[in-house]
Amino acid sequence: MGRSQESFNKKEVRNKKEKKRKEKEKKRLARREDGKDSFDDMIAYVDEYGHIVDAPPDPAEKEEVELDDIIPGVPKRTEEEEIEEIQRKGVVTFFNDSKGFGFIRDMKTQQSVFVHVSNLDEPIKENNMVTFEVEKGPKGPVATKVKLQKK
């Protein structure tokens, strides 16, 4: 089929593709002339605060660290910290007695935690301060062993 039988739309598409290809070639040649494709332009450095910067670190500002001062690992928790991590405090933001569920706002993380009537040790109402434990449920965190907080 000769080009004389092409529709106007096909000619327009072909012309646009050709124009785009030529522009892309011009940009590639211009980048090659500017020298921006060099490896040195692609290097980034990280400063002591964790920010990405263009300049390499200054060797004069380098701090010497004794090898014996580095303690690998995670610091061990005390028993009080473990109990505090398990027992959480929060405020009941919503509770529906007829349906038997509600939500507690965790004081530490400000996360909303689902609570079911079967996980209550004592009856609760909205705006009550409670202590509870968090377990993983099928749809997210679930409060268990919910008790009214003693003042």
C-alpha cells in the first residue's frame, strides 16, 4: 500500500512520532556536549545528620571513635518497661452497649483500638479511663483484658 492511500490521521501520527524522535535526538546530543552524563555528576553524599548533599565530607571535621566505645546490639529492657509495654492506658472514645463493641484511644500512640464486650473485665462507658492489653485480631489491633483504671 502506498503512502498516497494513508488517511490524514495516520500522516499526523507518523509526523508527530518523527518530530518527537528528532527532539529526543537533539536533547541527547546537547547533554553529551554539556558533559552532564559523567559519573561525577551522579554522586551524592550523606552528611552526619543523614541529609543528602552534593559536597563530599570534610576530612578535618572527622571524629575519631574508639572501637571499645561501640556496643553492638539492643539494650535490654527492665521488667517495669516490659510490663508498661504490655499494659496500656487509654480513653474509651465510643462504646455501643446494644451491639457490644467500641473503640479505645491509646494514650501513648494515639491509635484507635477496637474492643469487644467479650474482652471486658468490667463494664465500661464512653470517656472512661481504662487499662488494656493489645493483641492482633483478624482486622487489626484488638484490646483485651480491659479494666477501668483506678484513680
